[in-house]
Amino acid sequence: MKKRIISLTLSLIFMISIVQSYACTGIRLIAKDGSVIYARTMEWGAFDLNSRVAIIPHNYSFTGLTPDGLNGKRFSTKYGIIGLDMLNKDFIADGMNERGLTVGVFYHPGYAKYPDYDRKNAANTISAQDVPNYILSQFATIEEVKKGMQEIVVVGVVEKAIGIVADAHWMVTDTNGNSIVIENTDGALKIHNAPLGVITNAPNYDWHMTNLSNYVNLSMYSVQPKNLSGINFSPTGAGSGMIGLPGDNTPPSRFVRATAWTQTAREIENGQEALYESFRILDNFNLPLGPDGAEGADQGQNQDLMRSSTIWTTAWNLKDLTLSFHTQHNRRVRSINMKAIDFSKIGKEIVHITLDEKKEQDVLDITPKLD
């Protein structure tokens, strides 16, 4: 009995650690030249997800996962895909297809409620883990996604690596800058238009949008001085317009901050500048290991070198079809040009690229030679 209680306690601590450490934030920026950047952080402080860049060719076949195993919907890729996977499996966590459609998966604990699994409908069923693969392989626009998601069933399936159902919701963005958030609420599919292009985690997306009404006082402009009883009071420094902006790392607070920073970003001329701006904004959301990151993560048993709860940060240019990213180990931005890849000629299997050849920061020594 005592051993069972200890086991249950350890399991509970592990699950709490997962909830605390998975705190991803996603944003979208649109430049004056029409370039669209979708960018996000990936937080997972419990252990390294061992993500790789995955390049998926045309006509690659997938089979949807169900509670019974690999007996779900079968589908093949209409469009080539580049994505970052997780857990050494072919589940895309963040990706883009060759039509410039992007999908990101975000943890949604306690609020993702999938429909019950019906074995008779297994051939038209996929798991939450399969959703990015399905969307990126089948659709080119937001309208196609909205229609196509109505025609399948997404069910909850326990992910063996974490021992719980993969509770998730997803943000999808197309080349026109249109974004939607897809959720499963009380067993029903919900698709929300996301005009602000922001997503975090729980609660549900519509709750986050309602919560923004509590912060309509925020402004990009400094507060004007006031005279009270003959005494002048002025702001102590820059940023007074943002007084009241929540600074904690809960999903509601990060949603408010992401909205504030994206909506007050500098005027962006083109995709390259939007790329810089997306990384700058997301620097506000990096989480450390520790009480605000992966409290309870057992580093003694984890052989992976973990330096941060923010494992990697990506930025996708939907117009130029490029992926840019940096990692917890190396802040140097690396990129892949999707236009340079012929997805019909790269073979029949998925190509994997390691994110970090060396798990160390790339530093350029610029010490001058003065002798």
C-alpha cells in the first residue's frame, strides 16, 4: 500500500511538472509588403523532446493513431512539409507545407475534451498527435482547413512518453495572414477565428479573448504628467503606458503580453524585418529551468543536457517559405529554404536533420589583432 501511494505521488509530481513546464507562446506578424511570419517558443522543461527538422516528401503515407493503435485514417501527403518533430517520432509539433500553410501544436491541459472513440469509425479517426501532419499534408488555405476538419474525428490517445492523453489545441496560419485556433471542447470541434494571431495554453481561446477586455487601458504611449494639489507627478521612466501588463508566466498573462507586444510592434517593412521582430518579441517569453520552468524535473535521471525550459524557438516566413530557428543550446539562427527542396525527388522516406550538431553556443571571436 505504501509503495502504491509513493508511486501515485511520484506520478502526480511528474504530471504537475509537465503542466508547469509546457508553456508555449505563438504569435503572427504581418509586414507592409504582405510577408507573414508565424513564430513560437517551445517550452518543455521536464526532459528534452529531442526535436529534429523533418522533411516529408510527396506521397508519404501516414496512418492515424487511435486508442486501439495504428488503425486510424490513412492519408498521403499532397504537399511537401518541413516541420520540427518531437520524441523521435514523426509527430510534427510545428511546421509549414509548400503552400505556405503553418500549424503549431500547443498544450491545452484540462480543457481539451475529445469525442469518445468509436471503433466503427476508426477509418476516419486520427489522434491529437496526428493533427499537424494531417492539416499540413492535405490543405493549402484556412478555408480548406475549416472544411476538412469537419470531416474527420480527432480523439484523445495516451502518449506513452508522458503517460497521459495529449491535450492540445492548434493555431493555423495561411499566406494571407489569416489565423484560426482549433480546439475540442466538451467533445465538440470548435474553430475560432484568431485575428490577433496569438495563442498560449489553457483556458479556451474564447476565454483569452474575453480576458483582454481587462487590459484595454494598456497603451504604447507614455502616461502624461499629472498635477495633484499643486504637485507635479511624472512617470519615472519609459513604458508607463504598459503599467498593469501582467508579468507572470501563466497562459493568460502570456496571452495578454503577446497581444500587447505584437499589436504595438514597430512598423515592419518586409519579411526579414518581421523575422527579427518576431525573435525580439519572443525573447520576452523564454522560461528558465527552476520554479518558473521545470520544477520537479529529475535531472539526475535525465541524460539529456537541459539548459532551459524553452527548448527551441521557430519563425516561419510564409511568403518566402523559409524556416528560421534557434535552440536552448545555441542562439545562432539557422534557416532552411523550402523553395530549394524538390519534394518529389528527395526519396520515399522522411529526411531528419539534427537541430544542434554540437550542444554549445556558437561564438564569434572578434578580438582585434593590434600588433
